[in-house]
Amino acid sequence: GLWRALRERGVPLWLNAPVKELIREGDRVTGLMVERDGQQAVRVLARSGVVIAAGGFEANQAMREQYLPQPTSAQWSAGNPHNTGDLIRQAMDLGAAVKLMDEAWWAPVFKVDGFEQNFVLFSEKSKPGLILVDQAGKRFMNEAITYNSYGEKFYGARSQGHDCIPAFAIFDSRYRKNYMFGPLLQRSYTPDWVHRRLFQRGLMVKADTLRELALKLDIDPAGLEASAARMESHAQRGSDEEFHRGDNDHDRYYGDPSVTPNPCLAAIDEPPFYGARIYPGDIGTKGGLVTNTNAQVLDQAGNVIRGLYAIGNSSASIMGTKYPGAGCTLGPAMTFAYLAVNHIAASED
């Protein structure tokens, strides 16, 4: 739809054309230096304004190490692999202010080599019969919380002494039969042999006992067995006394209503058992350029940088550190794009 709208209006679309520099003349951004197809950069002038809509910096390892909690890796991101934060950096070179640079749209990620994107555990984490444990085999969070809360829980637990990066998703044959997990659909659709490469490469691990599974994953066997036993007790009572999984509407929405008394809790006791390494990944970074209600970029003194606008994940999220619900990136990106072009069209600024 967007491409068709551009074509109908005669707007040229340049691919393989990275911006190398923002052009500033006096107190105003007036254009860009753009490299086309690996050739010498060309000067592109903007009559009214430049709108930065280039995503965040999730694919830039250096920026991740500079700003995000550690450890971190661009390889853990499920975001756009071309979002390298170049335009954020270039705007910063002009004095632009940034905010929330230590935040991301966090998500638990199952890293699978050979796939175009990592897999985010959006709903899998909430289904009954799965737990997330650290190297000692201990749970350290309510697995059914919003995926954006996983960053806080991962790094918070690590600061308290949990060896939880990576953590380990543990589930049994009953879970494997009933629910999907990353690229694994329910076993009736994709039996284990369909995914034999994942098992051969150790990305997915299977064993006849929890102890054997723990040894294969280098988890403390006694710790894992104890965690599974506690989960069985929680499931029987219908109450997770450790982390209160399934105690709220959000948790239960992503659970299994056919499982009672708590749709998020079930014993992990049916062999074979499965395990996978889970990382504190993301679907994009949340920090970026500070803007006003017209999407104009502000400098560190709070003044407008004339001619420069930013939207989407190139700007600091208006949601702050929170995640109210689905569409928290798309909605503001579309809204502030509209506000930006209205401001550009209505003024000389």
C-alpha cells in the first residue's frame, strides 16, 4: 500500500541508499548526503524538513554495549537486522538529545541458526507445563508476564546472583503434544524428526529424564528436579506460591482454559523432556531522539533543531519504560508521522 501510494504520486524510492551524513546549514538541517549503490554520495536537499524514520539500534553491537544492560548481543534480537542506529548517531553529532537508551522492547528469544529471524516466545511461555530456570535449575520469574517485562526480570535476577543468561525453557511431552514452541508446531503437525537438525545441533535438547536433560544442558540436576516437583505441587493447588503465575487476567488469557484449576500451571512429568536456551532479546530498541509534539528533534537544551524530525523507534518512545499493549510502536509511529508532515506542510520551519 505504501509503495503504491509513492508510485501514484511519482515519489522515487531509492534502495541500497544509506544516509552518510545530515547536512546542517546554520541552525537548520537542510538535507542529506546519500550513498547510492555503493557509489559516491550525492547531496539531497530538503525544502522543508528531514524526517528520520530509520528504526532503532538493535543490530548495532557497539551501541548495545554502550547503552543497554549487559551482557547483550545483536544476535539475540528479533528486530530488523538493518536497524543500526546510524541516523540516531548522526543526529546526536548535531547536538540532538536522546532518552531511554538503556531500554528496549524486550522479549524472551529462542535463537535458531538458519532461520531469517529469531523466535520470540509470545504465548509459549504462558502455557501450562513449561518453566524457565537458571543454571542452578531454579525458577526466577513468573514466566507468563508480558514479554516486554522479560528484560527487567532477566537482568534483575542476574544482579541478584542468578546465572540466568541464557536461561532454559523446560517442558515435557504433554506440552510438546499440545502447544507450539518457536518453530516447533504441535507434535501432531511436526514430529521431532522434522526438526532433527535442531536436536542434532543442540538448539533443542531431549532426554528421557529431567536429570539427563539437566546434564545435557549443563543445569544442576537436583535444582531442576526440585523446581519441577514444586511446579507439580503448584499445579495441583492451582496457585503458584513462588511467582503467582496465573493470578491475573493477562496470564490466564495466554494460558490453556482446558487446564484447571489454573490455566497456566501443569506438572512437568511426562517423558521425554525438552529444553532450549532462552536469551533476553528484543523486537527493537526503545531509546532514541527526543522530540516534541510535532515530532521535531530537540537538542540537549530542549530547543528545536529546525528542519529535523524523528518518528518510530528512531525517537524515544512516548511509552517510557512501559508496554501498555499491542501496537505500542506502530501506533505512535503512524501518529507522529502524520503530525510531522502536517507541521512541515503548515510552516516554513
